[in-house]
Amino acid sequence: MNSSSRSIDYKKLFQSLSAAYIVFDVNDPTFTILEENEAHASIAMSKRSEAIGKPLLDVFPDNSKSYKETGKSDLIESLRKVIRTKKKDVMPDLHYDIPDEKGKFEQRYWSVEHHPVVGENGEVVAVYQATQDITDKRRAEKELYQTQYQLKQALSNGAIGTWSWDIVRGVVTADENLATLFGIDPTEARDGLEIDRFLLSIHKEDREKVSQEIGEALKNRENYESEYRTIMKDGTSRWVIARGRVDLDESGKPVSFPGVAVDITERKNAENNLSFLTKASSQFSASLDYRQTLSSIAGMVVPHLADWCTVDLLRDDGSIELVAIAHRDPEKVKWAQNLRTQQGPLKLSQPGGIQQVIKTGEPMFEPVITDAMLVAGAKDKTELELLRSLGFSSVIMVPMKIDHRTIGVITLVSTDAHGRFTSIDLETATGLGNRAALAVYNANLYQTAQQELEEREWLQEQLETANNILESRVKERTEQLQATNFGLEEEIVKRQKAETVLQNYSEDLARSNQELQDFAYVASHDLQEPLRKIQAFGDLLENEYKEQLGEGMEYLSRMRNAASRMSVLIEDLLSFSRVTTRAKEPVAVNLNVIASEVVGDLETKIDSTDGTVDLQSLPTVMADPTHMRQLLQNLIGNALKFHRSDVAPVVKVYADPVHSVDQQYTMYVSDNGIGFDEKYLDRIFAVFQRLHGRESYDGTGIGLAVCRKIVERYGGTITATSQKGEGSTFIIKLPVSKQKEQNK
């Protein structure tokens, strides 16, 4: 056979290989992709036409944690090593995520070998990569590990051990499960040991009781049952319930004592955790200082539930503050605080377990902490060795939520000495998080109430001071008039009467202002406070007793909706009262800017109704910007709200030039909505007056009353023209002269 008949198309051969290969140029740091076979393109979810000729990291971006932190890619470093040493480099367990068709990164694991391609001059001219996708293998290994762990846990949690005591020989034999519970070598237990060896493995606080119960069973020839704790090899204790019987020979003499022991540790733990939540609830109500309360709770958690407990709260600026920490070893509390300090302040924008729980509002439960997790979580080798030395076995992170908003996280850490967390511990921690959130909420309510009370007292002091100054001035003025002319008694009497009227007016004014302030305080606090509690406890009922409530959830929903409507009504009343009680000094207000901002605020309503708002040139007026925003917000919002069901709303806002004679601004807000009968014109500007039922259009009937009060405050008028079914036009007039007087 000649050489021509044996020629091989190596390019086709390369493409037909079932193994995945890709070839890189040695142009560091670009490492251009020279060739890729179809097998590699398939597992890498790439297209050869889009990969060949492109830089490696452009086609396969490195989004690993180490690359983000150091800027070094493990894949690139392996290529450099091959070029430098001219020897292959193996990466048997490479975690390298690849983007899918939509650009979303998919978690993948690879086994990679890099081989040098050496040219005639002995230099490396290219590097080819043999690639194997081991993602399914890694996932299977993880699932297998989890399954094995769960099986082991199931066997351990439901362990039943058997024993037989040969009373005549004085030897107790036991199976492997019982030997494990008593911390005894299974071989020795199978061969037989004296009963004292088993009694020594019973918790010292229970040992005497068990000995007495065994003695009574032998004495009375009756069945035996006892509940006690055993000590295992690792020093941890387990609860067991032991049952046995006394076997007699023909003469009635005890000869054997067989029995079984069942591990009931989980049941006991569940009972203790219910008890724990009860104690924690009483602790939450013991203080209104939430920091002190959370610190006390962390101290209760350790060592009852965990070896290490931290409580973190989310701050308004997005940072996460450590507010409480407890450790089984008191000397390690400061060490734990230093560890958090070394890690740096946590930010919500950063990755991490605590940040994830805050973002999702869902608990995080890792029943088994593997060494791979420690490797992934450590910043460097020093921190990895530290984490390994701590002996972490399980972690639970639960959210603290108020009104479906996560305000913080409680973290529980267990070590090998304590054992691994179970689903029961997760339920207990979740209940603890709910109660802790409620404690923080109540503490904040109390703090807000205290601040409002202090502000009220300060305002009262200011009012008393003002009254004293006024009385002093009145008295001083009266004395001056008397000293000037004693003969003008009639004039003095008249002035005294005028001053008395002024004094009464001042007192009436002060009383009126005080009543308005009291009303605002009651509306904003005393009326809102019960509503907030109704909503808070309604949320708690839904979160914790949703399944038990059943049809009662409908009543709970109606109660919360009613509370929400009452809250809106109170806020509208406050808006109405604040027009005069909280007015600011008038400034130049460009209504074009205000109107544009209002339209932006109403963007959702405009989009939902497919509406249009046409803003034309508006004047600049002297007023409180908040008042002008309320005015336009209510008028434009009403125009969008009261639209015809079959016609998209069109709203126009425009103004006339300043009238040369009247010297006043005239503005218009017109719409193509449902309109109204003009005989109800006066009614629509009154408080709580509505022309339509709440089932047709929401609202409290206060909006237009607020508009009229604002306009009249600046010496203006507001009216409307309308025809039922053909829209409405609201007309606002503000006199220029009155506005200047307001500015004075």
C-alpha cells in the first residue's frame, strides 16, 4: 500500500473524535482559540464559528471567586505552566462556569489536561486541552453523600439496641447499636462485659436512679422500664428509653434479664425546644431595649441550641450590623468578634449567606458542613485552617421579618461536640426569628412614641414661653399707659378692654393650635398605633397559624383590609389639617416642574389606564411647594381615576396669562371622564363627600376638600364646570397681590 492511499485528513479526524479537545495559541495573555472539535463545542455550549480566532476569556469568561478577588485565572495559569515547563498539566477538579445561550452562567465542573505542542525548534507553539465534563459526577457524588448522611441520620435517630444480661454468669452482651449508645466497643459488647461497665456509661445524674429501678425489677420479678441519658464515645449524651423483663428458672430464681433500648433524643430535643421558645418569649417582653434583648436571647441559644450564635440587623444604608454574639466558651466571644472585624463590614450588595437570607427572606440550612464548603468559603489558607480547627458541623440562618420585610438574621452554628442540627432545630430557630423580629418592632414603636412625647413636651414648653412673653408685654404696655396719663381713664379702660379681648383671642388661638396639635398627634400615633398592631399581629397570625385558621383566614384578611383603609383615612385627614398647621414660608414655585414630577409619580396609574396627560405652560407662584404638589396631585389623580370605562383618560393642564386688571393667575385641569351634575358642585369640595360608592372608585372623599383649603389659604378660589358623561374642568384662581402678602 503506497503512502498516498494511506493519507489521512487529520482535520476531519480531529472533528470526529468523541473526546472533547480545544487548541490555544501561546500568545499570552490572549491565548487565541486556534481550533475546537464538535465534541468540545457541545459540552461547552459554544459554537465553533464564534469561538475560533477569539481570545479564550472572551469566549469562556472566568467568573470564579478567585479570579474576581485576585484577577488571576486558574485556567490561564495552567496554560502558562505548560508553556514554561513543556510538560502536561492536570486540573482534575476545575470549577469553571460557562454561559448559556442567554448569557446566564451555569455551574459546571471539569477534568482538564493541558498538553504542549512542540515545534521543530523545541519551543511550545500551541497547547491543546483534553476536556471532560464531570458536573453530573460531582452532583451524583454530592447526592450520594447527602443520601448516605440522611440514611445514617435515620439509623442513628431511630436506633434500637438490644441486650441480654446473663445473671448467673454476671455478663451482659449487647448489639452494635446499643454499644454505640453506651460508648462501648461493639466487639467487647458482643463478647460480653460486666453490668457495671454499662452502668458507668449512664449519665451520672441518672445512674443511681437506673440502678435502683433494675434492683426493684429483680426483687419484684416484674417488667423493667426506665428513661435516662447515656454518654457516647465523643462525650455527647443521648436519651434512651429502656425496657426489659426478668426471666426465672423452674425454681423462680432470676436467671436472665433481656431487653431493648430505643434512642428518643430527637423527641426529647423537640420537647425542650418548645420549652425554649416559651422562655424566649418571656425574655422578649422583659425589656424594650432590643439590643439588650437580642443579646440575652443569644445567650439563651448558647449552649441550649448551638455552640455559637450571632444576630445581625440590616441598617438603612445597606450595611449589616452585628448586634449580638454568644459562644459556648466565654473567652471566645471576643475572638469571634475579632473574626467578624477581620472579615470587614458586611454589605447587602456583597455575596454571602447572611446577605442571601436578607434578600430572599428564606432560611438557610446546612445540616452538614463539608470540607469542600470550608475551602469555598475561606479567603486564604490561614482562614481555611482556622475554620477547620473550629470543627463546624451544621449551620442555620433564619430571617427576622416584619410585614414581609427582612430586618435581620439569626445565625446558629453547631460544632462536632454539640452534634448536627435537625429539622426540629430549624423550626425552633424559625420561631425564634419571628419572635425576635416582633421584639425589635415593639421596641421601635416604643422609641418612636417616646420621641413624639418629648417633641410634644418641647412644643408645650415653647407655647408656655410664648404666652408668658405675651402676658409680660401686655402688662408692660398697660403700666406705660397708666404712667403717661392718669387722666385718660376712659381711654385706659377702653385699651384695657381691648387688651383683654387680645388676651382672650391669644388664649383661644393657643388653645386652637393645641387642639390641632393634639389632633395631629392622636391621628398620627394614638389612632395609627392600634392599626399597626392589628396589622403586625395579623401578619404573625398568618405566618404562624395559617394552616390552623382555615376559613378564618378570610376574616383575618377582612380585618387587615379594614385596618388599611382606616390608616389611609387617617393620613388623608392629616393632609387636610396640615394645610394650615404645618405650612412653610412661601417661596417661588415653578408649577411646570411640580406638574412634571406629579405626572412622573402617577406614571403607573397613567399606564394602567392607557391615559394621556398634556402639560402646557404654567406660571411660577409664591407658595409652599408641598401645597402645590398636593393640589396638582389630587386634581390630576382624580381626572385619571374618574374616567369612562370604555374611553382612555385624556387630561389637560394649562393656564391663562396674568390678567392685566384682576392681576390673578388662572389655571385649568380638564378631562374627558365621567363628569358630574353641576348641582353637586358645592358638595364635591366638602370633607367626606362622595358622588360615587367606594365599590366603584376608591378614596376617602377628602382630596378636593384639601384642594379648596390650599387655594383659599393663598386667597384664591377653586370651582368646576362639568356635564355628566362628558368630562370636567377644574378652575383655580390665585391673586398675585394676595401671594405677595403671604410672602410678607
